[in-house]
Amino acid sequence: MYPMKTIDLYVSIAEASEHMVNAARASDWDELVAAEKECARRVAALRAHQASVAAIADEAEERRRIDILGKILAHDAEIRELTFPWLKQLEQFLAGTNRERRLGEAYRSDFG
């Protein structure tokens, strides 16, 4: 088996981030979480690989790496855009629940 090249790990991360975008587009939050864990695993593999290899990239590979990083960042931006409304709804729900709890505690202490 051939050792994995650094650029292959970047491609793998881009594929995982694309999977995350697709899950977010489908509002499949469980799949998004699973894909995020897989992406983090791949990032950890890249870090370990870079720590163990003195990678010298040629100019073409460096341009490709930068293009791949651009795709990953674009995926991240889209995921944030797609999840923000859901996170805002969750925040409002939790704030309402917190208000109800405090109100209930206030009335229990006054009448309890």
C-alpha cells in the first residue's frame, strides 16, 4: 500500500465537508453531526500526517491545496448559513423554557 499523500488528505476533508453541506441542505441534523465527526477525524489524520512527514509540495500541488481549502471554507460558510435559522429557533426555545422555569420558581417560592 502506498503512503497517503498530504494532498489526498485535503481532498478527503473537502469530501467530508461537502457531505456536511449536503446534510445541512437537507436539514438532516443527525447526519450533519455524524459528518462533522468524520470531518474532524480526517482533520486529525491530516495533522498527524503533517507532524510525521516533511512534506515538500511543488507549486502545482500548493495551488491545488489552496483551491481545496477554498472549497472547504465555502462549505463551512454555507453550513453556517443553513444552520443559523435552526440555531436561532433553538436559542429562542431555550430562552422561553428558561423564562418559564424562572417564573415557575418565582411562584413556587411565593406560594410554596
